[in-house]
Amino acid sequence: MQASKSPGETVSTSKDAVSVETLLGLNAGKADMRDLYRAGELKREFGVTHCTLRDYERKGFVSPVRQGIRRLYSRFDRRRLRLAILSQTFGFTMLEAAQIIDVYGGIRNIGTTVGVSE
């Protein structure tokens, strides 16, 4: 992780690094108002791979609907994904990330879904 005090601070050094501003939703615009997002849009926005996005789906963090072969994610899925990535960026475990999302009002009982107990 890069250490920087600039507003565009990034969370990793990879070429696909996503800014802290993006994870916090500080640069949100009209995109936040949409109801559905394609997987590719979320992968680019948050700098995650297809496998990572599917892993979050398997663990219950997001629940896309299917339209043909496409997965479509709701704005609530997008919000939960943002919180999960942000939580892990700050060093929280998957269970802790799930608990943060529960407190925020996202997913109920996700701790059992991620297969980790306290």
C-alpha cells in the first residue's frame, strides 16, 4: 500500500489500483443513482478481478441477478462490495467485513455464509 496524504491516495501499487476516494464513495456521481451494474463495470471501478467478484458472490456479500449469461448487480450489491473491499483494505477479516456490513444494514447473518465463526 502506498503511503500518501494526497486526496488521490491509492490502496495498492498495481496498475489497476483503486483510490481511497473511490472506495469511500467520495467521487460518486450519477453512477451511484443507477439500479443495475454489469460485472465489468464493478471490476473496473473497484479494481478487482472476475475471480474476486465471484468469490464475494459465493461468500454472500453480493447477490447479482442473471439476465441471460450476464450478472447484474444492484446498487446495494455495489455498496456492499465497496464496504467489503474497504474493510479488507484496512486489514479486517472476511467475518469482520461481514459484521461491518451487518451494522451498516446490508446483509443479515453473512458470518455463517463466509464460513467463519468467532
